[in-house]
Amino acid sequence: MVGRPRRQAAVRATQIIELSDSDEDAPTVSRTRRRDSSFSPPPTKLARIDAAARSVSGGEVATGSAAISRKRFPTTKKTGNTKEAAKVSENRTKKDGKSASRSKKSKEKPSVTIEVDCDVIEVAEDGDAEQQQLDLTIGDPEVAAPVDTTDGQCNSRAESQTSKPSRESNTYTGRSSFWARRKVWRVDELLAEKENVEPSTARNIVQLLENENTIPFICRYRRDLINHITPERLRDIKNSYTEIVELRKRAETIVTQLEKEQQIGEEVRTEILCAKSNEELEFLYAPYKPASKGSLAERAKALGLGDAADRLLFGEAPEVRLETLVDHNNPDLESVEKVLQGICHIISHNISKHTGVLEEMRRLQKVHRIVLKCSKAKDPSTAAVKKAAITVKNKLNNNNNTIHSKNKADASKYETYYDFQQDVRYLKPHQVLAINRAEKQKFLTVKIITADYVKNDIKRFTRELFMNEGLRYPLRNQVFEQAFEECYSKKLQPLLSRQIRSDLNELAKKAAIDVFAQNLKQLLLQSPLKGERILGIDPGFTNGCKLALISETADVLETGVIYPHARSSDPEEVGHQLAKMLIRHNCKIIALGNGTACRETEFWLSNLFDYGILDKNTVRYSIVSEQGASIYSCGEVARKEFPDMDMNEISAVSISRRLNDPLSEYVKIEPRHIGVGMYQHDVPEKTLNEALNEVVSECVSFVGVDINTASLSVLKHVAGLSEKKAQKIIEHRSINGPFQTRKDLLKVKSIGEKTFVQCAGFIRIEPLTVGGKIENLLDCTWVHPESYAVAKKIISKCNLLLNDIGTKAFICKIKAYALQCDMEELAEDFNIPKERLDVVLMALQRELTQDYRAEFAKRPLFKQGLTRITELSEGDVLTGAISNITHFGAFLDVGVECNALLHISKMRNTELTVGDRVTVSIIQIDIPRKRIGVQLEDMIKETDTSFTLT
């Protein structure tokens, strides 16, 4: 463990022990070094120390053929030296959570001298010995006491430590003395241990995050400090960093509180500050948490049974007799049975709060088979009907029938878990999330089943912890058995179930956030459809299909509503209206929302192609996710952008713009409303939003924005900027005109040097927005202003001009120069890290107008027809596009009215992402439930294809 002193190599030695009761002939241990060819392993340093301590305390030590047997506590021997040795043994062992015995102080004050490898330690055993602990550290330069070499002797002073505190003063946690010697960790040390990164990298990350550097800035311009960690990995590390900081704050708060109440000493204080997880911290804090005022344990303590309960649990003298505790004047103590019950309540509480018991239970949880079992819940309709009869019957009965019919439809989703059980160690995140949702909706009942051997192991550990020492008599065993049964059934087993469910939920929630973040990034980085006019259709039945046609620059040209699904309308006539709008604006692309009436509208469009109303050679359509479009159309951003437009038409505008520029449109919507996740609605909203906002900021920053045209929705997501700062930039831009250089940002109120450093590399000054001429073309590139001097030197070395940036000749020369030069030597000449030099050279090799998203080649998938699910059969081969990725597989649009499921076992070890084109074959089809199971056949590299059925 981190912080534990390193052990030195042990040396084989012959141990000679001499015992004497006199002060002059104190027990000594001498070791004679020897070199032999024995294959037996030498004793470790701590083993030698423990052997020496046992010899002092009366342990079994062999001297030739003689042996001294170890006596049980309490001993009947009257010699003071043996009594003190028993106390040293008790303090040294520290196996259980009981307090030190309140024995009489010994009149004699003998000394114990222990000699190990020329280290002689002399300890005076006075009357306070029961409050001290002998801590021997031999041969370790990191923890050894100062050495006095007078007369050639190797003498060292032993360092005394606090022994187990008495019951009256403190609550003992049950930890061994090793825990007290642990090192209090630093944030970077624990981060390196948890995330398995190099210590130097962890220190750099902590320093960068403490200085409020953003992930996009660190990953692009400080790669040399983080050892080329990816943004996704850095997000995980940042989350761990936040948890560690919160853990330290929580530990310090607990320590401050307990010190204020004078409940802990330096040893326990160090233990708490050394805790490396919230779980460990809570285990350490548990013994000091007061029980609820109305709890059974607190009531029993109020009756004066606390001292008797502690004597029974720890085996302290004198023996407890229940008859002496009976009080006929008190109804709670009027019989032996009630006294026994009260004592069991106290002991049960003490066992359940013992740190050692809690840690052992956690260990057993990880090694034993514990099963989560699901079963179908009972039909709640009877109780609902009874409750409904109290109020207005007709109304509530109608509502109940509606809800019940809806529940029947939803219940089919969870049929897999009606009779399901699995070892908790092998449960998948999506299974946990599905079970949680079904349990919340009252479709399932969930139980954690533990085998009897789990209980037996906990009982065995607890018995060894408390019952192996102290007085032994029948009443103590009887009370322990009864108290443990109560403790396990009412406290430990429910706690174990809660811990398991909590752990499963935490892992599942993290997996859901990771899936959502990954899919959202792939969605935002899909290639924009530039230079095309697009007609957006928000489909519907009663309210009709809302239309919005936008220009190449996303300006709204025309809006309207058509009713192709109304009973009184002619679908072909409505189709002619649609065709006239497309011809009027020379539009050839249709974006169809995937909401209500999507498939019916898609069938209608397919018929228009068949009737010749729409030209198959020119017009195409694509299915676009409309998740969040209705929420956006009702929001403040939409009202400011389209103050005079109907909300239904605004959603059609959003759908068409999502095809034009996905990133610019999706950032207007809260990320959690974009449906590309896995049970994302079951994840805490705050945690989800924090993770997704990081992803949006990363995507916006890496793509880059034109500072003179970017909207507030886009600008606020640039690294280093907030909504208020983005608003100040827009206000400055509207008053003073377009920004001419990046440095002009510093003129904006609330934009300081720190903010400028974070955002400067991700904003651009486009020549067209400043009248066609720009002062410094480096403001159009990825090059950060801090590296402008380096970029100019490179351009000069290549005999190029700054105004030639972005031309083909310029890019060719820079590429040739990068291949020919020695990067290590060049970085040394420029006095910058090699990684930052790479960023400069990469930026100079890009075209000025090149879009970062073009590298992903994820264009929309266009169609000109639709196949019905009734026309499919097993074995058919389809082409489609991945629409969502989960832990158990992928969903893809294959051109029918429902998505197909490509299970992870049918992916052939292929990594897929949102937007990938694939060829699949149908292996299972369920028409009534509209479910299609497919297996992967091949990946399609073509980025603009139509669905085919072969």
C-alpha cells in the first residue's frame, strides 16, 4: 500500500532466547548470523519483531529442547513481570475492538531489553504501561529511531504509541497498528494509484486542473505534460480527481468534528485522513456515529445496560450476572429476559458499527457468490381499485384502466427478467439499469440472496474478533449467539444488500454516462451538409406535417403545413404541393423527423417516388433525429431567434438545420434530451449534464468557431468561455464591429488573460467576415497565439511568406520540411516541447477552410424508398446506418418502420460508431412485437448510399 515503510531484506539467523524474572536478566533476543544452503525462507523483519514481543509476553518460545507454554488471559501468576508481559501482549496484538482491561497498577517497574541484530531496545514498564504500545522498527532507515553507538553498542530508543483506548474515553476501530503507520496521501499520489498513470503525469494533471485549465486546451496544447492522454481518458481522470478532492474535504470535516468532540486521538485521526475511498472513510467513521435517539440500542444504554454489554462483549471482569440488573420498578428491566434483550440490542449495534466487521463483510462480498434474483411483481390493480372506490369511481376507474393497459404494453419489455437470477459479479450495466427501471415501475421485485456460508464466515470472523480473549463463561456465549443473530438479520444482511445494489447502480450509471457521451460526440461530429437547400418535415397526424425550407446558409426561406394523413385529404394532391415547394426553391434534399407519424410519412414519400411525383434521380430524403426539437421550439433560445414563428414550424426548422450543420443545431438543446444514450433518464441529472457539457465543449472547441459569426449557443461552449462571457463578446461585436485579430478579445469586458489563453486556440478570424483581408493569417489556424513566434520561424526557415498560409504550395513545403528535419533537434533549438512543435506543424499543413469534421466522413444516409417489415424474412441482407450504440449491441436503421438490433455477440469483434454504414443479415424477426435481430456481414465505406434489399 502507498505509504507503508519498505521492508529490508531479512537475514537468516539463529534465534537464542533467554528468559528471566529479574531486572538484570531481562528477556533478550540475540541473533547469530549464518550462511547456509537451507531452502527454508528466512523470517521477515516483522516476524522477528513479533517473535520478540511474544517472548516478552509469555509466548511459546523454544530454547533447545525446552519450551515455555503460553498462558491464557487472565493469568493466575502473581509475578508482576508476567502481568506486565500480558498487558504488552494485549496491546501488541490489537486484534479486537475491546478496551484495555482496567487492572491495578503494578508496584514493580521492571525493564525489558530486546536485542535484535545489534539493536538493543530498553523499555521501562511503569504503571502507565497499559496506555502504551511497544512499536519496534528495526533495520528500516525510514522509521528507525536515533541510534546511539556508545562503546560500540547499537542502542536505539523505542517509540511508544497509544494503545487501545478505554471504553470510557474512545471507541476503538479495530484496526491493527499497521494502519496508524500509513502515510497520509496527496491528491496526485492517490490519483496516480487509482487511474494507473505515472506519478509525474498525475502531478501535472492535478496542477493543470487546479489552475482551471480545460480539457480541450490540455489535450491540444499541453499534451507533453499529460503523456498524450486522450480527451475521453482525461475526462475520466478529471472525474476521479474531483472525487478525491471531495473525499479529502469529507475526511477533514469528519476529523474536525470528532476532534471538537474530543473523541479521537492522533492515531485514529491519521487513519481517517489515510482513507482512500468514501467506503473506507465511512467504515472508519461508523464507530463514532451516534445511534438514533429512538433506537433500541440507545434505549438500552439509557437504562444503564451499556457497561454490562461491554463486559460481555469484551470478556472483562467481573462476570455479568443478569439477575443483579433486574429492576422490578422499571417495566423495561422487570425480568431477566428484558435485560438480556436490551444487552443484545447494544451488542448488536456495536458489532454492526465495528470497522473490522464492515471491512470483512466487504471482502466477503467480493469473493463469495451472491445472487440478485428478479421475479414478476404481483398485479397492483386490486389495491388501485380499492383506493379508487373511495373517490369518484367512474373517473378514477377510467384512469386506472388507461394506466393498466399502458402498463401491460410496457410490461412486455421486461419479460426477460420475470424469472431471472445472476451472480452480482457478472451482471451487465444494461441489465442493472433495466431491472432498476422495471422495479421502479412495479413490474419486478428484486432480492439479494446470500448463501449460509457468507453468514458463517462473518460469524466466524466476529467470534474470533471478540470471543477469543477475556473471561469465558456460558452467559457470554449465549449473549453473543443471540446478539449476532439479531445483528445479522436486522443490520448486516440489509446493509450487505444495500451495498451491493449501490455498487451495481454506481457502475451502471457510469456506464450509461460513458455510452451517452461517446454517442453524443459521434453525433455532434457528423459531417455537415454544406451548399444544399433542405426541406425539413416534422411529421404528425392531427396537426399535420410541418414544413420549413432553409437556404445554404441555414436561413429560413418558407414554412407551411400539409395534411397527407387526414381522412378528407388526397395524398397525391398533397404530394403535388410538396413537389411544387421543392421546385420553387430548387431544393433536392428532404430531412424527415423520426417522431410520431414518421413511418407513415415515409411510406407516403415512397409512394410519391413510385407515382413519379418526386424525381428519383434528383430528390432524396434522410431520417433525422428530432429528439429535443419540441423542447427547443418552446425554449427561450427559439423565441429570441424566431419571435414571430409558430412553435410547430420552429421544430421543422430545427430538423432541417440538423442536417445542414449538426453541431451548431444540437448545442442549442440540453444534451440529456438528445436520445442517443442507454437509460440516460435513470441517471442523476446533474451528473449527466456535467459529463455531456464536457463533451459538447470538446466538440465545439476542436471544430473551432468563427468569432464574428458564432451564435451564443455555440460560443458559450468554447473552452474557457461561459454564457455570460459569450454574451459580452456578442455585445462587443455588435457595438464595435467584427474582431480583426484574436488579441482583440482582450478588449472585451470580463475576458482576462487566463480566459484568453484557454479559448484563443479554438476561435478563428475568417477573412470573409472582416472584408476579405486579415491582419495575421495565423488567426485562421490551430496555432495558439503563444506559439506564433515559433510558427513564424518555421515559415522563415522554409523561405515562405505568412500571407501564403493555406495555399497548396505552402502546405507542400511545410510537409516536406516536417519530414526532413530532426524534430528533437528542432524542438531543442526553439526551446519548446516536441509535442507543441508537432501541433504547430500540423496546423500549418491544413487548409484555412478545412472542417475538422470532414476527417470523420460521417455523412447523412439518404433514401428513396421504404421496405415494410412484413416483406422481410430471415436470411434477407440489408444495408443500414448505426443510430445508437449500447453495451449490449447497436441499433440501426435498415429502412423499415422499426430499428434492428445488432447484438454484441453478432458484431464479429468489430467496433462500430454512430453513423457507420453496415451490411447485415436478418437472423430473427418478430412482426407482432416489431423486433428484428441481425448479424453483421460487412462494413460499407461509401458515405452516401441508399438502403437496398438483396
